[in-house]
Amino acid sequence: MHNSFYIELIDLDDGLEDIHKFITNENKSLLIRGKSGTGRTTLALEIAKSHLNKFEVIFISRNISINNLHSRFPWTKEILKSYNIVSINTNPDFILSEASVILNTLMNTLSNRIQKIEDPFIPVKEKPRPFIILEIWDNITKELHNNDIIRIQKILSSLIDKNGGFIIFLTENMDNTDMDNLVDGIITLDQSFYKSYRLREMQIYKLKGTGINRSKIAFTLSNGMFRTFSPLSHKINFDKKNNFIFLPNKEKIFSTGNQRLDNKLQGGFKKGSIISVEIEEEVDRFAFVPIFVPLVLNFVSQSYGALVISAWDQNTLAVTRYIKPFVNKKFLNKYFKIIGKGNQIKKDKKSSEKMPSYIIPGIEGNFINTFNFWEKEYEELRTRTDGCLVTVDFSFVELQYQNEILDIQKAIINFSSNIRSSNDLLVMVSRPNYKSLEVMKSISDIHLKLLEFNGAVMLAAIKPQFFLYNVQTDQNAGYPRSYLIDSS
Amino acid sequence: MTSIHEFTTDFRSLLDKKRFEEQTIDGQSGFYDKTEQVFVPENVFANLLGNIGPKYQPSNAEIQRMINTSSKRVSNTLKNTYKNSKDSYAQIFLSYLSHKFLIENQNHPRNMVILYIDLVGSTALTAILNPAELSMIIRIFCQEISICISRYFGYVLKYAGDAVIGFFPEVSTLSRENLYQHAIKCAFYMEKLLDESINEILFQNGYPKLKSRIAIDAGENQIIILGSEPDLLGHVISRAAKIMSKATPNNIIIGDNVFRYLNDSIKVKFPVKDKFMLFETGEIYPIYISN
């Protein structure tokens, strides 16, 4: 249960902050451009949601009923009163579709806004200012000349100004027009495709009088809500640490330690499977922590082994600091091993601290010797457990043993074969353009990729194409955990 | 003319069709107040009128219930006062009832009791409260006093800064003696209300306690319409305002025109006799002060 509801509690960085400041700065109009299906209406409603303390939302749309709107956006029940949804028949043959009639309707709506008295004994609030979402702007303007469009826009602006309101124009027209100079802010929504996945992007072109901190922001419309993707936070809250709560492994499946990932992978990673993870150059190494650490902790916390072969350039402390505080020490000593630079205990004569037994110093020599050493440690750990996870970053192995590429490639194949036959789990990591990556990709059962999109880190399942997630660090769990948001 | 006694049972008769339009919004039936541009659901109206409607000779238990309800209202208002908020709808509606009565009875001289109540030391309050807090407290005071006047068969004539002026017109359903006694009881109830409800809640919320003084007189007044606003014109209304100067904090002062009609059990509550000379007429007018 714990894993199923934490998603709702997470505190995310809001990529709409600049837009909210822009509205608070007493601007009057915003143009949202985007083709059909890019999320213009969802964004407009999402923006409106944050300003309900001052504004009352009026939604002017074509042929939409309250039920229709609420079934499309269930969260708008709190935002939109039925009497503030103005539905206009935009059928071109229909007399009421003419611009003047629509303007009249708008004026009537503004002057007839209704405030409901809930408690007659508390002070009546000032009538909230109108926040108009004009979904039918294109319908109003499509048969009009440019000068008429500008005139209508000016009439609307003065109407809004008189009522202290704010208006959002939604348009499918992606071209620059004279209107660009008349509105206070302009946003464009767009979408592109990566493999079979959709990537959505918001571009902020202009926000009058407001600094733009992020001008390109990735977002999702998952569950009918507009949510921006923020850059991955490197912060792990060590002050509020908890022991890791494991997700039990099943007979034929190892859990990933993340409920959402398990759900998408039909339970987790199959025992005996080989996972390759490609990390793009733009994504820093930390991105692996909120995904990889729960996997290691999930193994160790339920008496399964985890062997981490650390990159030769880094201290093992860079990995163990995310593991040690969150699991029972006895379990750590018994079921966890990390091979790497073991000199993280400072050579202080007065210090009686010993190097923990789970840190295995790497050996000097050629790759074959090193690989044999890894296999020996794996076999030894295997004698103590019913299942084992092994992880290694082969791009750093390649860098360390640049003259032994062929041996490394053979080792990948042999190691995979060995782990597959033992029903264990091998997670191999590499950066693009390394020879080992090609071998890894071809022999792995699942190929994952960590990529950068407008500053956000995305996790894509490339083989098979199960999911595309935005990765966030969950600050509420008390241990390293990723918070994954569907990109859709 | 609508009898004020009836309005809790048949509130529709109180609603002017030009101003109140029956509507159903979001599945709720109620009335759209065109002047205020607000929708008042029927159940909210019922709640409102149940709490402001007149009570004929309320028992001690009923008075205590009214005090308890007032405490809840005051507490709620303290929590729900917004930066740019207006009067409560209860106050707006009470003003509407008052205007309605005056317009229906305009140009007729009418015998009525006039009640003045004002806050004592409100200038000192400005020194310790910020303007928002002060206006909130005066708003609370005015609302509770207005409801109190309505409960005792009266109407609010106007608010004048930190003062409320109420009037209790003679109606066929109440004898003059009964009406005057109601007005006096209303004044005593105001003191109790201030002490046990308003001041209690203000104190609990860290605000200073309020003091008031009340002056009551009776006689004939002319109802006139000045511009669009109805008002009262006459000797009595100015006399009531003037005798107020003789009142000390937390005292009620009444003119002889009222005193004469009271029964002995109420007269004893005004043991101090004084007199007031009206400069315009040279008349010496007896006044009586509560202890």
C-alpha cells in the first residue's frame, strides 16, 4: 500500500511558476498556441486552478456540456461552476456562430456572473475577477479580416480590463500574427515522438514583465492533468531516513523495488534475465541512483545477494552512501558486496574504524584477471543466497582496459550466460558509442535508456517498448526512491 | 403591509419580485438577488430568516440559545473576514427589509421607538488595532446589533460609523406598551450580547473588549425618501441622538415618552432620573438611566 499512494504526496517543482508570477503581475492576456491534442485546454485549466483565490473561471467553448467537461477533466469539478461554462454552437451555418453574437454572449456572461451565498452571516466576498478561457477564438476569427480580428481582440481586452480579469486565448494557428503584439504572454505547445512514445514540450516565448527561468519545459497530460517535468533533484533527505521497505520477490520474478516499474514490467525482472541500461552523455551519473539503489536495497533487505562492481574512477563511498543508511547492518554485511576503490577510510592513526567487510578492494592486473576475480566474488556470494543481482558499468571497464575490448565483449557474453543459467539478474550499464553497449543491447532481455529532454531525465524502455517515464527523486520516502511520471 | 410576525413561516412574501428572481442553479432552488448579484439557495434563506426573525417575548432559554448562536457567528466571522470583503448577506437583507418597510409606509407620520447604540472609545481602538481589524470588529458589532434589533420587532435605519440606529414601528399586531417593552428588552439583550457573546469571543481571540451606550426614545416620525434612500424625519429622532450624550458606558438611557408606558417591573431598572433641556424648544425633558 505504501508504494501505491506515495505518488500523490510527492512535492514537485512547478514548471508553471513563471506563468503564475506573470498572472500575479497584473497582466491581462495569454495566448496558448498548439495543434489539436497538444494540451492547450488542459494547460489553461491547470493555470486557472492556481488562481482561484482571486479569479472565477469562465470557460467559453464549443458544444461542450458540464458532464462532458467533467468526464474529460474530473479535477475541474472544483474549478468550474456549471453556470460558468458557456457553450456556443460553432457550426458555420448557425447564426449564433457569428463573432458579434459570441462577443455579446461573452459580455452578458461577464455582467451576469453569479456568486452563491453559502453562509449568510459571514462577510460576502468581493465578486471574484473573471478568468476567461476562450477555447473558440479560432472559430470567432476564422472568417474575419485581420483588422477585424485586431478590433475584436481590443474589445475583449478592454472588457477584461474593465472587469479586472484575465483571458487566455487558445489557438491552433502556429504562425506569428499581429495578435502576438497585443497579448501579454505567448506559449506554444508541441509534441514529438521518440520510438513509440510521445514527448510533450511547452515553449514560453513571452511573459510581459516576468523573468523566464525555463523557456522550454517538458510535460505530460497523463490522467488528463498537465504536469511539468522538472530537472532531477540530486537531494536525498538523509535527515528523515527510514529503513527501505522491500517489495517481495516472486517465484520467477525479482521486484525492481519500485511499484510503478514493477507494474509496467508485469511484476518486475524475470529471474535469469539480462538488463542493459544506456545512459546518454547529457544525463549525469546520479540519475541511476533513484532507480538502481532501490533495486539493490530490495535484494539485500530480503536476504538476496547484491554484487556491485563500482566504476574504477570513483570511490565506493559514492555508491554505499546511498545504501548503507537504509538497510540493516547484518543484512548489509551478509548479502552485499561492492568491488572498487576501498580507500574511503582515511588513514588516520587514531581512528579505530575498519573498512566494512562488504567493500572488496579491486585487484591490479589485466582484464581477464579482474573478470575472474569478479566471478569468484559472485560465486562466493551466490553460496549464501537464493538469488543474486550483479551490476557493472562496462563503459568505465572499457576506459580502464582500452586494449582488451575483445576480452571485455567475451566477458559480457560469458557473464550473461552464467547469470542466466543461475536464474540471477545482471544489470549492465554503458554510455553510447562504447563497443560493449552494442553487445549488451544484443544479448539483453530488456534494454533501458536514460535520456535528457528539456533538462528533465527520462527513462525509456527501448526493448520491449513498455514505458517512457520522467524520473524524479522522491524526497518523502526516507530512502533513495524514484518517482516516475508517465509521459503521455 | 406584511406583518413582521409572519416572515419566518412565509419568507417568499418578503421577497420583492423585482429584486428576487426564483432560480435553480446547480440543482439547488433559491433566489437570485439582482441588486447584489448573488444567488441565495432556499435552505440558506431559511437559515437566515430563522436566525433574524422576530421572537415574541423570548424565554430565558431562547435568549441563551440566541447568545450561543451569536457566539458561533462572531467566531466564524473572525475566521472568514477577507481583505476586500463586504457586509454579510444577513446585514444586506436586514437593510433590504428596513428599506422595504419604509418605502411601503412613506409619507405617513408613524409612531415608533428609536434606538441609538454606539461604541464607546472606538477612537482609542484605532490606536491599538490596524484598520482591517477595526473594520472587522465594527462589522461584527453592527451585524450582531442588527440581528438583535430584528429579533425584537425592529428595523435598522442606518449605520453611522460605529453607531447603529434602529426603529421599532407600531404595528397592529403589537400594543404600544408591548412594543416599547420589546425595545427596552432589546436594549438589555444588546448589553448581554455584547458581554457574553461579542466580547467573550473577541477576548478569546486576543482583541480588546467593547463598550457601548444606548439611548431610546419614542414618538411620531415622518418617513421620507431622500434620493433613493428612505429616512426618518422628526423631533424624536434628533431627541434620541441628543440624550445619548447623557449616557455613560454600558448604560441605557430612555426618554420619558418611553418610560411612561413601561410597567413597574421594567421601570425599576432605570433608577436614575435626570433631565435634558432641548435648546430648540426650551423644553425640559425627563430621562431615565439604567444602573
